[in-house]
Amino acid sequence: MHYETLNIDIAERLATVTLDRPDVRNAFNEQTIAELTAAFTALGQVDSIGAIVLAANGTAFCAGADLNWMKKMAGYSHDENRADAMQLANMLRAIYLCPKPVVAKVQGDCYAGGMGLVAACDIAVAVEEAHFCLSEVKLGLIPATISPYVIKAMGENAARRYFLTAERFNAREALRIGFVHEVATAAALDGQVDIIAKALMANSPNAVREAKTLVRDIAGQSVTDALVADTAQRIASIRASSEGREGVRSFLEKRKPSWLA
């Protein structure tokens, strides 16, 4: 597929998806949404890819919705608005459910829907100069479609504050509330993301995929008999899997596992 708003690069099992609309601070429109959905759906099915980095060109990571796109939405009917919102919701879900681990490299400011992009990723690293803002209520809107991911990332208490106040906050605050995992200097950002990507790709691809699903399925559940049985079944299944057997065997034999050979 040809992408007009993204750059896709694949090198040594690492795919990098780069937002490439720096002239509008990487704000997304319907085309960007469609391309991101297609890119993550396709890359998630490529066996040779071990991890994906979501990055951006320019000074901002993502400013949220494109102004021209918002002008078009102002004239939409309720049904048209709902259909449009579903496209955005499906894009976020494609990133969140991607079988590959996804790392957000936040090199600049991240506002509104851009925060949804980051929250849908598995790991986020931000440059220390980056600022964040859930600005929707300033426009008479709410961050509805991004809310499942943002609330999971920053927690209900922080979400209650920043959803309601639309305050701008810095990368250190994003780290404190758990929205990002690490903060790095501009000079160190690429290196830190590379370290994380290499760590991800050193592990069993099947185990990484299943571990990602495990967190998603288990988080927030009560420890019931059904949950205990489910987790026992999961470890039994992966122990019997080809990569599970190979991983244990290679460890005992003090050699690299086949996925690193």
C-alpha cells in the first residue's frame, strides 16, 4: 500500500511507522486514520517483524485532529459524525490490539487525539521537552474515543483531572502519572527507544505476543476460580508450544534460542 501521510521503514526486524505531516504538527485527518489502521493491521501479520516504533517527523509528535478535518465534521449529521468517530476508534484499536509490541517515540508535543495514539502503544518514551494536553473540553468536546486507552495509561484519578481541566503538563508529569514509561533528553531519545526495541526483539515472538494479550485480559479482574484456571491453562499451553520448549531447552543447553540464531 502507498502511504501519503506516513513513512514506513523496516530494518533488522524493527518496523518504524512515522507520522509525516510536520507542516500541520502531525495532526491527523481521515486519510492519516485510514493509513495508520492499514499499516498496523498489515505489519502485525508480518512474521519477520519483532517490534514496531510509532514516531513522528517535525517538532510535534501529534497535535490531535487536523483543523480542516474538524471544519468538515462541523457540518456532519449525527450519523456521519458517528461513522467518522468509528474510524478513529478502529484506528486506535488496531494499534492497541496489534500482535507486535509497539513503542511510541514522543519527540515533541502531544495533544488531544495524539495522546490516544501514545496510550494505545505498549511502551512510551518521551523527550523531556514534550508537553501533553487533553484539550477537548476547551472546544466543547470530550476525549471519548481515546478514553479507554488514556484512562488505562494514566489511571482514573489523573484522567479525571486532565480530562476536566485541559491543563497542559510536561513530560515529567506524564512520567509521574504513568502515561509514559521513560523520559529522555533529545540526544538520548533514539538510543533509549533502540534499547527497548532490541530488548523486545530478543524475546520469543510468541511469548511476547501472548504476554501482551495476558496483560490486556487479566488487568482489573478479580482473582476468581475461573481466573486461576485460565492462567494455569495459559502457562500449560505455552510450555507445550514450540517456542516454549525451545526457550527452556536453549537455556538449559546454554545456547541462543532459535529465534535469535
